[in-house]
Amino acid sequence: MDTIEERRVEVPDGPPIDGLRFRYYTGEDDIPGMAEVIRAANAANGESEYVSDDYLRSQVTSYSHYPPQEARLIALVDGRIVACSEYEHADTTAGRREYRSFGHVHPRWRRRGIGTAMSAWNEGRLLDIAARQQHPGGAALTTWIEEADVGATVLVEARGYDRTRIGFHMVRPDLDAIDVPPLPNGLEVRRVARDHLPRVWDAMIAAFRDHHRGHDGSEAAFHRWSSDPVFDTNLLVVAFDGEEVAGGVQGWVDPEENEANGYQRGWADPVFTRRPWRRRGLAYALLGRALALVRDRGMTSAQLGVDSQNPFQALTLYERHRFRTVRTGAEWTREIDS
């Protein structure tokens, strides 16, 4: 295995900060420092999601295309991790390949050029990969930025990206008087065991293929989903039509997130309905059941995310269940010339 010194990277645009070094991810010893940076960056952006060490470990070790030793870049000052980034790709329903990169800089180290240098490094790597792959459906660079992260927004605008999609983070402030209507005729909710998860996963990926973005249906992505430390099959609400999975809602509770944010809030996300069972009130009925389950776990509010341009009236559905938007984020895209 390479030593840490051998994993060092010369980032051409790195700022002249004493003690600053860049290197690739070297192993699980990096996880705590990376997770600390991500948590601090999320908190500065007003994000409620909590990235635990265990969660990050499950994500890093189950990669789909590019191993973390080449796709995760780390910035350190005097040996302490101050920023980290990653890249990946996914193929969209329109046939285009999206080369995605994401980065996090600790708030104490923002506005010093570290994020700019890492973004340029990732972009260069992805452009080289795209040139080699020559995906027949075309390609684009993409990233996701919370609206509160003004510095990152200025950075991507300067690099020629356009805001192409808005996402809402929505919260239902209480779990009183939850509406739980009957399921559509012929459907029933059944308890899901671990050995049923591949079937649920396949149904969820099939449902998401009708959305604009690419969704990774690989075995590695399934493992990331099912090995999440807060994954709980008892909070997974799935409707069956005979042996077919018609739709579902994944409820979950993250105790570390709740402790960090000082609330008792559960998740009801994702919500999915396969094409043959849409427009029948199934998603609304399942969401009510998921909210009741997280309430029964002692939660007093709930949250989820939604694409503001979802073509299946998801925003209206969530508003009917009394969710309200509390913050927004945006997908930014830059086309890659063929």
C-alpha cells in the first residue's frame, strides 16, 4: 500500500497557506476527520442532515465507479483535515452522463482558495475521464449547492455553470392529526424483511427512472442504501399488488442528528410509486403511514427533500401532508463539448 507521502497530490491552483497539503484518501483513519469537516460545513449552510462517522464509512467503502483512493481528495493544514471532495458519475433517463463532484470546506478555512483549487482539480479529472469515455448520449459536469453557501455559488457561476434545478428541504412541524387514508383497491402494506430489500430497491430505481436525474442502480449503490447505519426495515412502508411492489416510503430516524439539532425529527424520504400505480392516491396513503410510524418512535416532526420540478405533483402531495419548505438547494450544470 502507498504511504501517505506517496498519496500526496500537487494541486496547481493551491493557495499559499503555510502547512497546506493535498492528498488522496488513504483509508478509514481519514473518516473521522472528513466527517467532522462535512458536519461543520453542513451546519454553516443551515443543513440539518448529520453525517456520522459510520454513515460516511458506509458510503466511502461502497463506491460505484471510482475508488476513493483516486476520487476523494483531502486538504490538510499541519496534518489536520480542513476540506474534502469527491467525484462520481451517473447516467440520466435522457441518456446523458453526468459527471458529479462535491466538496466541503470547514467554515474556519473558507474564503482562502482551498475550495476553488479542489473544485478545479476535480473538474480537470472529470473532463479527462469524459474525454476517454466519450459517452454516446453526451455529458455534463454537475454539482449540488445549498443556497446558503454563497461562496460555492459564486465559484460555480465563475466556472461557467448554470443553475438547472431547484430542490426544497421540507419540514412538517408537528405530527398531530396525521391523515392515513385507505390504500387503493387491491393493494396492501406488508412487513419488509431484509431478504425482500433487493426487490424493493429494484422497484424504487424503476420508479426514479421517470425522473430527470440519473439514479445509480448498481450493486454498490444498493449496498450503500441498505447498509446505512440508520436503515430500519420496520420504518419501511411498502405497498404490494400481489407479488409486485407498487410503491413505498422509507421512514428513518437518526438519533445523532436529533441530538445535534436539539429536536426529535424523523425522515420520510424517499417516496416512490411505480408507473402503473400512479394517480391513485397511493403515495399520499403511504406517506401518512410512514409519518405515523416515526411519530410512534417518539418523533415530533418530520422532514424530506423534493425536486421542485417533480413531474408527478410531489410538491402538492407533501403540502397536503402539511410539509413546508424551510431551505433550498440547487443543481448546477456545465455542458461538456463533445
